[in-house]
Amino acid sequence: MTLESGFAHIAQALLWPVLILVAVGFVYALWTAGATLMEAVQRRRPGFRQLTVRDDSTLDALELQIVRRLEAPRLLGRVAPLLGLIATMVPLGPALQSVAAGQGQQALAVFSSAFSGVVLALAAAAIALVVYSVRRRWLLAELLVVKAEKGWA
């Protein structure tokens, strides 16, 4: 087995796990978008606060809390396009070989599935980045209120 064929086998083995991750990421993006919409409704109530503030809370602890709450959508927004690229590139090698062999219909089926993966991954990333931005703004605004209440500079 040559190095190139070894790489090709590894890449092919990655395709299904990557497609599953893209699907899970897309479902998570939809779920977190719904949760963000619900939070938007809840935020209309006076006194709503997402941050957990105790008497002994420090500014560093609250900032860490914010980072933890934003980590998943931020990570999805950055990783999903990479997964989409993998989901597109892996099938392209065999599809191009099919085109070279004159099997255009088979190549077309591979191309359409490859592009479906990248579209779902990009949609997941876009949703996650919007959720990240909105939640970040909300949590930083809450942090400003807590800082004012605690008398922190």
C-alpha cells in the first residue's frame, strides 16, 4: 500500500463520522437558536438574570461563567465550516475518478451529497455565530449591571 492510498483510506474512513458531526451540529444549532428565542422572551421580564451571582462572587468567576456559557456556540461557529470542508473534499476524489472513467451520473450523485454536507455545516455555523453574538451581548450587559451593583470599577 502506498502512502497516497493509505491517506485515501483514512480520509474515506473519516467521511461518516464527519457527516454525523455535521448533522449533530446542525441539530444543536437549531436547538440553541430556539433556546435563545425563549431567553429573549424571558429577558422581557424585570429582574431576569442568566448569570449566577452570589455574595462571594468575583469578577473573574463571573467572566469565566460567561465564557463557559458561550463556549459551545462559539466552537460550533468555528468548527462547523471545517467539518463542511472535509465533508466536501473527501468525496471529490472518487467523484473526479468517476468523471474520468466516463461515469458522470455516479459522479453527480457524489457531488450532490458532498455539497449537502457543506451547506448544512455552513448553516449550523451561521446560526451558532448569531446565537454567540446575541448571547455575548446579553451576558456582557448583565456583567455591567452586576459590576455597578457590587461597586466594582
